[in-house]
Amino acid sequence: MLCGLIFFFLIAPIVVVIPLSFNAEPYFTFTDKMLSLDPEGYSMRWYDTLLTFGMTNPDAPRGWSWWVDAWQNAKWVNAAKSSIIIGVFSTIVATVLGTLAALGLSRPEMPFRRIIMAVLISPMIVPIIITATGMFFFYSNPCAPLGWIGLEPSCGKLAGTYLGVILAHATLGIPFVIITVTATLIGFDQSLNRAAASLGANPRVTFFRVTMPLILPGVISGRSLLS
């Protein structure tokens, strides 16, 4: 019961805002027509404004050319496309790099394990505004170590590019993958890898046929946290 009340308290603002988004009047309040359930008090005008914002010719007949215009120029469509691209690729980068880092840190012969672990999970501890500021200045540096990936032939800039945003999101997501995969590797029986090697499996086959299936729950958990 208590959990249900807390959940309702968290979603109550959303429950209120959703009906207000169908208000036909330019007021952020429930009108008399809305309270009386009069159809004239409800409208899709705000959703239409959101859809057509940024379009070249929003008043054109809504045919194929209109939807092409919306796909290419509508601000929210471009924002949604950017979010999908950045989210998918940053998740892939963070999952791959975080899994590899966790595998290396789980080996007892790894030198400076604690220091490296502290550095890798530091994005979870350092305030995001500080991390974002540091990334901005690093990516804006015209001769940064990774500047050659940018648009300029000699010293490019990553700030404001898809690659820069993807790397920034991956940096914030890698610690979550490291923690979940490392927790999975704590209970991993290393003798299974040695058994696979004794049967003639090379390291690549051992990883994909033995290690990866067993640590997959941790990898999926880390990817879910990124989502």
C-alpha cells in the first residue's frame, strides 16, 4: 500500500499534465468545457504545433511531400533521430568497453587494479556538471589528442558532433557496465576457461563459447541501466 502511494505521488504530475495537453484554449488550466467533458474543450492543436515546428511549409496539404518535410525539418523529429542515434551507439560503445575493462580488472595479475577501477568509475562520483565541463573543453580543443577525428583535416573539434556526444554518453555509462559485469565475474569459475583451453579452444573461442554466455546477465544488466 505504501509503495503504491509513493508511486502515485511520483506520477501524479504526469497524470495531471496529460489531459491539459489536449486543452483547446491557450491556458495551462482545466477550462469549464474540459471539466464538463465538452468535446469543444479538447483539441490536438498543441500536438500539431509540436509536429509542424520547424517545417518549411507546415500548411501544405498533408500528403507524402508534407511528411517528407516533417521528417527532414521538424525539430522534434530531428531531436528524436539524434537521441536514437546517440543512445544506440553510446550503449554499444559503453557495453563493449565496460565489459572489456571488467574482464581485465577481474584478473588477479592485473597491476594497479584499485587505482584503475577508481578512475573508471569516477564518472559516477564526480558531479555531472564538472564532467560535462571537462569534456566540453577537451572536445573543443582544436588540437586535442582525438581531434583528428573531427571535420578539419589537421586538428578538428569533437564538440557539437555526433561522435563527441556519443563518447561523452559512453563515458558516463561505462562505470555501470563495469560494476555489473565485475559483480558477475566474482562468481565466475575460472577453471572453465582452463578446461576449454586444455581441450584445444583458443582464447577467442573460449571467450565467446564459455565466458560470454556466463557473464551475459551482467552485460545485459549494465546495458539496461544505460537505457
